[in-house]
Amino acid sequence: MSHSTMLNAAYLVAALSFIMALKGLANPKRARSGNFIAMAGMALAIGVTFFQPFDEHAGTGHLHNLIPMVIAMVLGAAIGIPTSRLVKMTAMPQLVAIFNGVGGGAAALVSIAEFIKLSDPSQPKPATYVVLEVLLGVLIGTVSFSGSAIAFIKLQELITGRPITYPGQQIVNAILGFASIALIVAILVHPTTALMWVLLAVSFVVGILVVLPIGGADVPVLISLLNSFTGLAVAASGFTLNNNLLIVAGTLVGASGLLLTQMMCKSIGRSLPNILFSAFGSAQTLTAGATEQRTVKQSTPEDIGVLLSYVQRVAIIPGYGLAVAQAQHTIRELADELEAKGIEVFYAIHPVAGRMPGHMNVLLAEANVPYEQLIEMDDANPRMSQVDVALVVGANDTVNPAARTQGSPISGMPIINADEAGQVIFFKRSMRPGFAGIDNELLFNEKTTLLFGDAKETLTKLVSAVANA
Amino acid sequence: MLLATSSTNVDILQYLTVFALSVFIGIEVIATVPSILHTPLMSGSNAIHGVILVGSMLVLGRSSGGLEVVLGTAAVFLATLNVVGGFTVTDRMLDFFKAKPAAKPVETEVAK
């Protein structure tokens, strides 16, 4: 076998491992081994790349710049591994966003470097489709980079999670969209580096402006979409670099990412165009004045502790607030105390509880909550009417009955029917609305009692109240 | 394998074939993913597109100086972050799924 055949064979093995890995990741039993298969394939692909020839066509020489290459890799690993090891589980969505963004950035940089190479006047003029591939890499990669950066900033709450809107926003976005298409056409006709830099700048702004109007609750769907974009940018680089591995891996991620995005949209009952263009929850100040006069029932952990000790069935409905308060361990203690008294406890998990699908399962599993107590929404809802007390901890939008009525921004979103339980205990930090930024009628329901305060503190008090009751 | 002298039209068609097949494979392999695995799957595929590291290495290794070296080095750095971060985060997420007795796959869609 020739040198280049061996390299290509290794890339083929890596590409197959990525397919196997994705298949594994879609199955609860094999997910972990799927991730290891992908790691092995990646290690192989990176390892053999060091043996690529300098001159691709003649197949001679060795890669240059190995010193900066290795330094950049060591630096990347030295920053990436500790960051991803040490960050709290609650901040996972931000991390996924940032690692997706840097991937998009790398794809964009690769395409920019290729463009500079192609537009070298000493070289023959490249075919139009080659330039197009490069430009698509620049555009998609950059949008993914700047979009992910804004998603990160939103999730980290460095800026408001609410949609950021201004008059004429759609028009501005449409103009920028057309501008990037026009730029691509212009560069195809007349490939100059100056125009490419303009395209880079426009793409960067497009990424920012498209993400700004998207509300915090929808950001996970957006990250999934941007993840798919990065995959496509990588595939575009594969075309440019004549590399089948990049095409296969990038396309796999691009296609499966689009499908995954579609699935995530379904689980919150909304369509993708609706999420991208509707500035969800922005015009919700209308009802704010009315709420101030409305009264809610309040109670103390001691009283609720007594109440809980004399019921038969309790459903716990956890949400992101639980994770923020780091109260997943305390809620388990409460469940243990209740079970010791012979009370049946289960957790009703909304598909998007937490900030990403499956996020809450991960957080509760971390607190050693038995797997069989985690009941998915569709199985939990038929049981809600037999539940004596529903404890809503840090959730809000996922139990908001407004989803059942027409005309609400969350209309059609599937919810957990907490209001069917005998009583509802709401753990709230304040009367502030949830991520979607809309009022929750359930708070004013006569069945509902509120426990104000930090979820963890309140729960700790509640645990001892139940123990003493 | 592919010689530079071969017709580039054949090349682009070959690559388009690979692309088209990959689209279908990508959709097919994850079609039945349960919702609890959406996040780990997203994170795992996030790590896989870190394969742009291979492209970044090729660009850096084949550039002969100036701006291209700067761009290539930056690309290798960012792509490495993508790879190591992506896999580590996915591994941490999946850590919580291991060795759970009765870890039955939760198929909510089918129930309807």
C-alpha cells in the first residue's frame, strides 16, 4: 500500500467510528461506549495527519510548522480539559455552546486561509465551485462562532436571557442576509481578499443579530442548530481540502444535528421558524400591572412539613431553579424522609426541565435519585390527578397552564399537569416570571401555596420539619 | 489515491456522493434517540465536528508563512479546544447514565 492509501484507509476507519459513535450515543445502553469509539477514531485521525505529505499533489515532503502546531494543541488541551472537568453540571449548556463556537471558528479560519491561498495571483484561477465551498465555510463557520458566543453570554446571564428586540429587526436581518448572498456572488465573479474580509465581518454580525432576539428558554434548541451549522462548515472545509473524513464527519453532524433540533422543537411544542423569528416572550409586559394586586397564599416550611407527613402521594416537579440552587441533593433527602414515612414519591420530569433535554435527569442522577423514580412527562401526567401534593421546585414555565390556552407565547407547549394534584406547593425565589418571561396562573390558583426563599434553604428546613412531624 | 491530474469534475462528484450518503446516514443513525439522550448526543456530535482539527493541521502544515501560519495556528488551537472539551463534557454527562439498574430506554413518543 502506498503512503497516501494508508492515510486514506485510516481516515476511512475514523469516519466509520464516528458513524458507530453517533449510533451508540442515540442508545442509553451504548451511549458511553459510543463516546469512546468517537474518541478513538478522533485520536487515529489526528495521529495519522502528522504523516501527511507537505505537497498534497506530488505526495512529497513533511508538514511544516510542527512546532506552532504542537504548541497550539498542548495549549488547547491544557485549557479545554480542566475547564470541562471543573465546570458545574448546571453550566453544561454554556460549555456545549462555547465548544461548538470554537469549532465553528476553526472551520472559518481554515476556509479563510484556503481563500488566501486560492487568491494568490501566481496560482491559476480556481474553479467557481471551489471558491463557493470556501465562502460557504467562511459564512457558516463565522455565524456559528459569533452565534454560539452570544448564546454563551445569554446562558451565563452576562446579558439578559430575554429576547432583545428593536424596531425593524426583521428588516435589518433580512438586509444582512441578502447582503451576504450578494457578497458571495460578487466574490465568485471577482475573487478578492478584501471582499472576503467584508463577508467575514457581515457573517459575524449576522450570527450576533440572529441570536439576540431568541429567548433564553429557546437557546438550547439554538445551540443544537448552531452545532449542526458547524458540522456543515466542517463539511465545506472537507470539500476545499479534498478530505473525505471532514466531509463525512461534518455532514453526519450537520444532518443529525438538524434532525435533533427538529426533535427538540417538538418536545417544547414549537416550530423552528417560530423560535428563530418570533422573539418569544418579548411583549409580555402587558399583564405586569395586573399581577401586583393579585394575592397569593404563602406558608412556612414547618407547616408544609406537617402537611406532607400526612399525605399518600407526592410528585416532585423539578426545574432549572433546583439546579441553580444546587438543591438536587436536598430534594433527595426530602424524598428519603417522605418514603421512610411510607409516602409514595416520584419525580415528574418535563422533557426540557433544566436547560436542555435530559439535563434534569443528569442532575438528579448525580444526586443518586433512583432511576425508576424519574417519570417522564407523558407517563407522569395521567398520574397527577391521584397525587395529593405536587412540589414544584424551581420550575415555572413547564407547569404553566397558559400553555393550554390560545394566544399565549407558550401555547401548545406540553406541560406537566401540576394543577391536577390535590395541592400545589410552589418553591419560588420571588414573584419573578420564569425564563419565558410570562406570568403563571398556577401561582394564583386556590390550591397553590407558595414557599418563598432560596430553594436549598427552604428544602433543608422542610426536611427537618418532615423528620420532626 | 486521487491524482491531481484527474478531472476535477470527477472529484467534485465523488465528494458530492460522499456528502449525500452521509446526510442519510446521519439522519438514520439517530432517528430513534430518546429525549433523555438529546443533550449528550448534541454534545457528542459537537465533539465529532472537532475533526476540523485535521483540516486545521493540514492548513497549518502546508502553509509557507505569513498570515496563513497565524490563521492555521489559531485554527489548530480552537479545534483542539473543540475536540478535548467536547469529549470531556460528553463523558461527564454520560457518567450519570452508567450502571443504573433497570436502565430501560424511555420511549415517550411511541406511547402516544
